[in-house]
Amino acid sequence: MKALHFFSSTQVENDLNYNNLAKLKAYINKSVDNLPDDIPDLMKLLEHTIYLNKPKNVDIFPLAEKICRRAYGIRVTGCKSAKDRT
């Protein structure tokens, strides 16, 4: 029952967001000289949005997408059940 509660809470979602924000920040910091000038401001906005800890915070998706594209990368979004959502 404990595992069921764990997966129904937003803690997993928050942990994934924090961990992946750290990875994105590391990449951005390493590459900042070769990236567009608006990236630092977008990163601050993304960090603020993530740390709001809002459940089902879909505001993260367009920000992450914009940053990744501006940083010459991609992003992948998966749902909890890992089913194809089209």
C-alpha cells in the first residue's frame, strides 16, 4: 500500500523535475558562451515554476521545450503509465 501512495503523490514528479533541472542547469552552465542570450532568464523562470510544487504543473512543459530548443537540444515527456498519448 505504501508504494501505491508513493506513486499517487506528486513527490516522484517533483523529484524528477528537480533532478532534471539540475542536469539542464549543468549543461547550460557548461555551454552558456555558445547559447542565445535569453537562456539565463528562461532558466530562472523554469526554476521558479518547478519550485512552485504545483501538482500537475503543465507550465513546465512549454518552458522546458523552449529552453531545450534554444539550447540546440530536445526534450522528452512521458506520462506516468508510459502509454502513447496522441
